[in-house]
Amino acid sequence: MLSEKLISDVVKFIESKVAKAELVIAEETREMEILRTETTGDMLKIFTNASKGKGEITDIIIRDAENNIIIRKPDSVLKTTGYSLVAAFYIRVREVEVTDPINIFDLGKEQKHEPVQS
């Protein structure tokens, strides 16, 4: 079982990767303001704001410093002029026990194209 400290460290690591936010509005990609990020135990919260533009927002993207996508939220939201759009990301890291683990002997058979017995 993973410790609460390790899970908290993973959440803080993910938070440290957050560099910028973008949105796709009217088929055009624009930068968004990151209002704040916060961590609480196993939860990372990212709050973004889009104050400019109008049209249909089809995606909100969080990128790291190397411009890789680390989180995305495809959606369909209509934004009008005169209103800001605040988008919140809530990411929870948790351990999940696998009830049907992989049998390493079956993996070897699959690679040799032998039938796997159930």
C-alpha cells in the first residue's frame, strides 16, 4: 500500500509540472491565465481563467514547460464577450488494487503465439 506521504509527493510533482494553460475557442488556440494551483493530500486543484474572446470552447489544455500536454478537458462551452470563463481541474491520485493481476507466464505464451488457457 502506498503511503499518504508518497501520494502527496506525486501530487506536488504533478503540480510542479504545470507551466501554462490554453483553450481552443472558435477553432483557435489561445493562452489562458492560471489563477492558482493548490494541493491538499491526494488532490491537485488548478484554476484557470479566460477573459477574452467569444465562441465555442472545445478544449482546455494544461501544458508543462516543454509544451507537452499533461492534462486536457475536451468540452463544449459557449463563451460570450463580457464574461470570463473559469475552469477548474480537480485531479485525485489514489492507489487502486487490481483484482485480476496479470499472469507473467501467460504474457510469455502470448509472445510465442501459444494459446492462453483461462
